[in-house]
Amino acid sequence: MPAVHDRGGLPTDQPIDRSEHEWADWEYVANALVGVLRRHEVINVDELRRGIEAMVPAEYESSSYYERWSASIETLLVEKGVLTTAEIDAVAARMDGLWRR
Amino acid sequence: MTVRADEVAHHHRTPWFVKGKSGVVRRVHGAFPNPESRAHGGSGMPKRRLCQVEFRQSDIWGPKYRGRADDVLLADIFEQWLEPVPRG
Amino acid sequence: MSSDHRHPPLLHADRSVRATRVLAIRQLLIDKGVVTAAEVDDVVARSRARTPADGAKVVARAWTDDAFRGRLLADARAAAREQGYRLSHDADLVVVENTAEVHHLIVCTLCSCYPTSLLGQPPDWYKSFAYRQRAVIEPRAVLREFGLELPAAMHLRVVDSTADVRYLVLPRRPPGTEGMSQDDLAGLVTRDSMIGVAEAHRPEGGRCACRGTS
């Protein structure tokens, strides 16, 4: 059975949805973070793809494109010891708190 | 050339549907860092040649392909995935 | 650690967990000096600025300048540089030419590789599972969905950009465009025509008498 990202030829009845969504700012940020982290040689594109492909298949399938990037960026930065999960948890919780006020 | 039919767990850029299929190398794009190494903390060295391989759609999909018999699919495959077509 | 108040547009009621975590990661990387806010903003600005108009200019020149067309098909990176486009070093670029006999369609089944240097960010459908799954096995049905009925005699070449090469289609120059300027021609070149799911537009109005029914 092909890996979850290896989609070519998998059967589907889905028509191609040609509607476009306007990018949220966080999607631009996810895209840009990868660009900057690649330039600084913190991560490379092959690692980014590997991180995406390592997602739990159900999560891969239910995530949007940049949600998958986000998951991989986090996986790689934690794996490389640049950030810890606890740090990300803490800042994310604080941001959520700020925005809810 | 024939694409190796290996099922591997590490990151690689060979789609499942060309594995074990034979095609013709149409061009060699040059050498690129090996993604199978670079995805897993390696240097990607030595670089590997990346080949554009042309497959007949009917060879890939069989009768499931609806189109002209001579329609083709082109995929870029790293040299380590290619071996000579077995004789016989 | 100071929180970042400079980005009010980041406030989204519907942001997902992953969205918040991206913004948290950005903040942490800035606080730790791994990246600067300016670098990130700069990449955001540049990615917003890139549009398919860049690819369209390259196509229009290829339509009007045979020598350039030859160079574009032989070495797209060098030809694009000639036009003032510096492509990223991460991936190479190959241009494939649609003709009266051959049609090319581009897909990336493994992820969403796309010639962003000349086309900007890919449309959502290009990244969709439906397109990635169907474009290789039933490309003619996919093209029909996009409104392009390929003649039975047309040879179809689907290109799966699986590795370090990005592909751009050089669409056919529409009939009735003789004598048009490069700028006007570029206006006929759509993003979709450079992916291969459509043909370039035909000129509207009186210029084109070629398709009139008698």
C-alpha cells in the first residue's frame, strides 16, 4: 500500500474543487518560516517533506496544506533541539489567551 | 530502464505507480543532492543523477487508463532507482 | 519574552491549533535569534508579490522571439534569467511546449511542486488530493472538467514533477494574434494554460476574425 502522501492514481470520485481560499496570515508565515529556515540551513526541503510524510495518515488527510507544513516544522525544530514542545505549548497558550480577551 | 520495485520506509521521491515499470530515459537533468540521505540528517552527498523517464500510460495503469495508447507519463527518477530492463 | 502586537491581521477567530502553533514558533524563533521578524516579513512580501504575470511575460516573449523560445526550451533557467527572473537554487526549471500534436499537463502527485518563481503560489486545486490522484490516471477526464476537450488525435504527456525540477507549460499561441505586442500577448496567457489544464485565451473583439462562422 502506498504511503499517505503518494497519491497518484488512487481511486476517487471527487471532482476537482476549483474554488480558492484567501490565504490567512499564518499560512504566509508558515510558508515564509520554511524559506528563512532553509536559508539558514536549519532545515531543508527533504526534511520538510519527510516530516509531512511522517504524519499519522488520518491527520495528514484531514489537515490543510499549511497545517501539514506547520506539523512538519514543529517536528523538525523539536527533533533538532531548536525548540521544545513545552515552549511552543506555552507561547501558543499565551497567544490564545491574549486573543480571547 | 526499469524502476526498482522496492518498498522502502525512508523518504524517497519515486511514486508507487512507476515502481516495477519500464520506461525510457528522455533526458538527464543533472546531479542533485540525494533526498533519501538529506531527509534524514545526511549531507545528500554524493549527488545523484536525476533522470526524466517516459512511461506509456497503458503500461502503468493497464486497461484502467482511458486515453490514447501512446499517451505517456513523465516522472523524474533518481538513478539509484533505475536498473536495466531484465532480458527475456 | 515580549508578545508580538505588531500584527493585528493575525487575529483570526477561526484559526486552528496548527495556525496558533505556527505563530508561536515564529515568535520563539525570533526571541531566540534564530530568525528575525524582518526576514520573515520579507519572504512573506516576496511571496505575495509573485504572480503568474511573470510566467506570462516569458511565454509572450517565446511566442514572438523564436531564438528566445529555443533558449527557453533548452535551458529555461538561463532564459528566465535573461528576462530578469532569478530562480531559486533549490530546484531547476524545465519548459515543455504544447503544439498542434502534443499537449502537456503538469502535476505533483507526491506533494505540490510548482514553478513558484514564475507563477507564484499554486492554486488550491493543484494541491488537492483529487487533482494529485486523478491527473495521472485520467488526465483527459480532468482536462474535460477544466473545459478542455482534447482532440482524440492529440498526444497527451502528463508530467509528474517528482523531484528537483519544476515544469512550466509553454502553451500554444492562439490564432488571430499576429502582430500583437508582447504585452498584449502576455494578457492572454493564463496561469492554468501554463499548468496545462487550459489553453491560452483567444483575443476578444474585432481583432480575431479567424473563428467567425459563415
